[in-house]
Amino acid sequence: MNTHELRWWRRRSVIAVALLLVVAVALSALLLGRHEDDRGRMAVGDSLQGDYSLSDATYEHDLSFQLPGSVLSVSVAVGQRASSDETGGSVEAKAPRDGQLVHVTWSATRSSSDGAPDTGDHASRLAVRSKTTSVVVDRAVKAPAQGSSTAGDDDRNQALVAVPGDAADVQLTVTFEGRTQSVSLVSGERRLGAFASLYRPRPASAQVSQTQDQPADERSGYWWFCTAEARLMTRAPYVDGLGWAPAGREWVVVTGAGVHVADTPAVRRADGRVAEYELDGTPKVAVTIDGDHAVKSTRAVRTHQDGTGTTRDYVFSIRTGAAATVDVRAVVR
């Protein structure tokens, strides 16, 4: 090998080493940049508890879910970047690649309907779903007892969730006693399933019953004033102890059905003098809806404090949405 060839091989080696260094530097910069870009990036299915703000929210909305005996309110936002309000924004989270961050805040309240049927002490499950990924944010959502006070902003009722897909793929699902309802965030489409009757508007002219006076007995020397009554009629898809109504049917709960003795219980025909009496024992009460008898009634009979009446609650099964007539008949001796 002559001197010219030796120099050529040396230059070639130097060039090769230089190229390797350039590639190494470029690769290191790429990996470092990728590492910096992935800092704080959440994996699909991950969730963080607490109060987060989305800096680039593409969707923000308040939603509510009707449940047996309660209402679940949810505030939701969807975006790519979030910062923790608890740390003044110093902790940042990023959406997974080809995915979204979803921040949810939720609270449950008791239904305001007077005389609503007993739904027991059952909890609901709230989850965020997108494509094939479902992340449960609360497995035991319960409405506080009537009259109890709760904290306004509870971080335990807030979560940041990482899911795949676009905002249009994100849904919220709520499960109660084995039945699930859902809403698609962007389209607003709801799948109500067994909960559908809870969203049905109640007609303003609905009336439980029309009370009639006790029929007059011409053989008696008195006019008697005693009435059969029903305080409230409520429709529900779920009643504790009976569970969900069969498909195509719903429960009708008749509250406070029984007998009531008027303040002036009896007037003597001959001279108009007022006579008083009290119920002796438990009156025989028959409650029907369109001729059908109840599938369940409360075991204990409630007696009015002044002894002028007794009532009980009854549960019927009727076709969903069908009109119904409550008939209460009582025999008082």
C-alpha cells in the first residue's frame, strides 16, 4: 500500500467516525426531545384524583343522570393538557398519544319528590368510557341522607382520566343495581335502558284520586263522615325489595292509602247533634289499580297520631306509561 492509499483510508475512517458522532448526537437529541415531550404524559386507563384544570378544553358541559331515589350531577371537560389547581399549576398532565384527558366532578342528591318509593341504601358506579377502555372513577356514589350537610368542593369527587380516541368517542356511564345508562359527550345521545321512565315528563294535570264521602246508610240514625284516601301515586322502575320492574312494565307506589275519620265524624239525623267515635281495630282496606291488586304492601300499618285513621303503602305492576286509576275501598265498623 503506497502513501496515497494510506492517506485515503485514514480520511475515510475519520469521515466514518464523524458520521457516527453526528448520528449519535442526533439520536440523543431525538430521544431527549421525546423524553421531554412524554414528561407528564398519562397512559391510557390511568386516572388521577383531585382538582385539575384543562388549558385547552375542547368540550365542557354539565350533565345530570336520573337514578332511583336520587340525581347524579356531573361536570365534565375534555382536552389535551391539564394542571393541578392544588399545586398552583406546577404539576402538569398530558393526554396519551391519540387520546384525550377527561376531568369529571360529580355529586349526588336525594330526589325531591315527596313520597318517592324506597330504593334502599344502594350505590351507583360512575365511569368514563372511550372505545374499548372504561375507567371507573367512583364505585360507590351515594346521595347524602336528607338534612345532612356536605362539603362544597370535595377533591375525592374529582378525577382526571386518560382515554384513547377523540372527544367524540368519550361517554359517561352510570350503573345502578346491575343496569347501566350512558351519554355520549359530544353528540349528547343517551342510552337510558331501564332508567327511561325516570326521564319521562309528568303531566301537570295528574291526579291521584278523588275522595268520596262515605255512602249514606238510610237505616242509620247518623250521617257518618269517614273517607278512604290515597295521598300520593308515584311511578318508578325500581323499588327496594322488588328490584327492577319487568321489561315493558313499571312499579306504581301508592303512598298513604287507607281510612280517615273527619273532624266531625258523625251527625245525628234527628237533631243535628255531633257524635264522636274512634276506629276500633284495623279497618279492612282494599286498594286496586284498574282492578289489579298490589304485588307488595308495607307490613306495618301507620296509625294517625290522633287515632282517626290508618294508612299503608302499596306497590303495583303496570304497563310502562299506561294511565291508571287508583281505587281505595275501606270497611269501617
